Amino acid sequence: MELISTFVCKTKDLGLHGNLFGGVMLANLDESGAAYASEKARSTRMVTVAMGSVEFHNPVKLGRIVKIYGDVLKVGTTSMGIKLEARAFNTFTGKETLVCATDVTYVRIDDDGSPIPIDKTKLNNV
């Protein structure tokens, strides 16, 4: 898997119990995955159409760095499947702990929002 994004867990990102709020984690996963799919497809017109189940394995505490990793699973005619994994990074030990993982499907669209083919001749290292 390839490191595609990093962010720091800030006070505004915390939920009721002092951990990174799940919705914030999902938003970061989706944004990172969309940017990654756009890079790979060489198209800024990639949108989310499906996200697989997400199980939160470990909490993220205030000040921790979260690293998001991605990998292209499949490229279809108009869609791209991406495996995403978030890991909490401990700057003191260098250890990464799995936070969550999911598969997301992104589709290339035209100006009207209709699916259009991904130009497989332009794929970036897939």
C-alpha cells in the first residue's frame, strides 16, 4: 500500500469520549481516496459511489498523526476500486496502529454527473 495522506488529530476532531470522531475519519478517508483515484485516473472528475463496511479497531487520541494508505484494487470501464487503510502513528515509537480499513468505489463523471469511461491509456502507475 502507498501512503496517500496524513493528518493530525486536533481538538475540533474529537468526539464525546475524547477520541477522533468516526465521521471525521470517514471524511478524511473519502477525500484522500478521491484524490488518489483522481491521480491514478488522471481525472479530477472522480466521485464516490460506494464505501464498504468500516470497523474501527483502535481509537485515535489528540495529537496523534493519522496516515492513510491506498491501493488500486480494480479499474473498470468507468469505475476504480480503492483499498484504504488508516493507521495512527506514534511519533515517539514510530509504531503504526490500524485504526480502520475499507474499500471505496469511485466513478469518473462528466459535467452532468453521468459516468464516463476512464482513459486506461492515461492511468498513472496502476
